[in-house]
Amino acid sequence: MPTALDGRTAGELQFYGIKYYMGRPCKHGHSGLRYSCNRSCVQCHEERAPGTRHRKLTRQIKRMTDQIQAMQHHIHRMESAHGRAD
């Protein structure tokens, strides 16, 4: 695993398939292991990820529920307009 960037850019490391490198510690004091794709701290990312995934899924479920309700409302209006109301 490269230490610091060894004179290379993060993009070069990524090009060669190197996903991580040892950089300086982050502002939270984590070890310094960083992703080469975006230079972010691996440990910070992992600590943040579970909540992020949950929020993303919650937003997707809410959006899908809203779409289903809108379609049901539209179907009900169409049935009412054509005399097929329940």
C-alpha cells in the first residue's frame, strides 16, 4: 500500500487499481487510510455510511409511496369520470 501519495496523484493510484493509500490523519484523528478515488478518510466514511444508507432508503420508500398514492388517486378519478366508482 502506498504511503502518502508517493509523488503520484490520487487519480494515478486509482488508474493502477490502488484503492487506498496512507495519507496524513484526518481532522478526526483517524489513522490516515484514505480512498484514492476521492482522498476521503476510510474510517470517517465507514462511520457515516450506515446512517446515510438508511436515510437514502427512507427517501426512496417515501418517493415510491407518494408515486403509488398519486397513481391510485389518478385511477380513482378516471373511474369516477367513466361511471365506474366503487
